Amino acid sequence: MRREEEQRILGAAMSFGQKVDLFAALHRKSANSTKEELCGVACNYLKAAEEFRNNVVHSDYYVVGRTVIRWVQQKASVRGSKGLRLRKKIVNIPYIVDGAKTIMSLWFEATCFDLVEPKDSDLRAKLQAATVKLQQRPASYKKP
């Protein structure tokens, strides 16, 4: 019981990125070269998914325009002596929805991995494609 409690405490204190790094380090220690490469691809995907998610979730959104309606994403940050910085840009809602669907579909595949057992090359290709998709910024991202 104590060991499980310690694991939960450690996990609760770690950021998502730290958990990904820990997973990679532990997995690489026991994996062959093919699995090690797949682990690297999976970690790249997880970091891209986290960045995409954080960008969407930690922003505010509002609508501008009367005849042409546009969504604006506003993200605030505070950096030391520079003070408050507001970054605004027109967002492409279908891009956000598509990114969320990409994350959800791979999450579903990952949770069924033990049942389905896809080929490593299939999973690697899907992870790489999803990583590229989540890292792309649509051309419609402009300052309002």
C-alpha cells in the first residue's frame, strides 16, 4: 500500500512533460532499438499534443465582426519586468476541432493497443502524422 501511495504522490507532483521524460528514460532502458525509436516518436507526439492542448485551453476566445464573424484567441502572459503581454490572433475553429479529433483518435487507439496490437510501423506512421498535424499552424492565423 505504501509503495502505491508513494507512486501517486510522485505522479501528482510531476508535470506532464516530466512524466513523458520519465516514461522515455525507463522505456529506453529496457527496449530494443525498434521499440526505442517508436518510444521517441510517441514522446514527440505527446509533447506536440500537450503544446496544442495548452495553447487551446490556456487562452480566452471572443467574437469580432458584424457581417463577417471571426473568432479571436487571446493569450496573456507575464514575463518578469516586461509585465503583462496580450497576444491576439484570428483562429481557425476547424483547425482546433481537427486537432482535438486527432488527439482523441490516437488516445482511443492507445487505450485499445493491448487488444488490437497494431504493427509498430503503422503506429509509428500515425504518431508521426499526428505530430506534424498538431505542430502546423493554419495560414488563417493572423493578428486581428
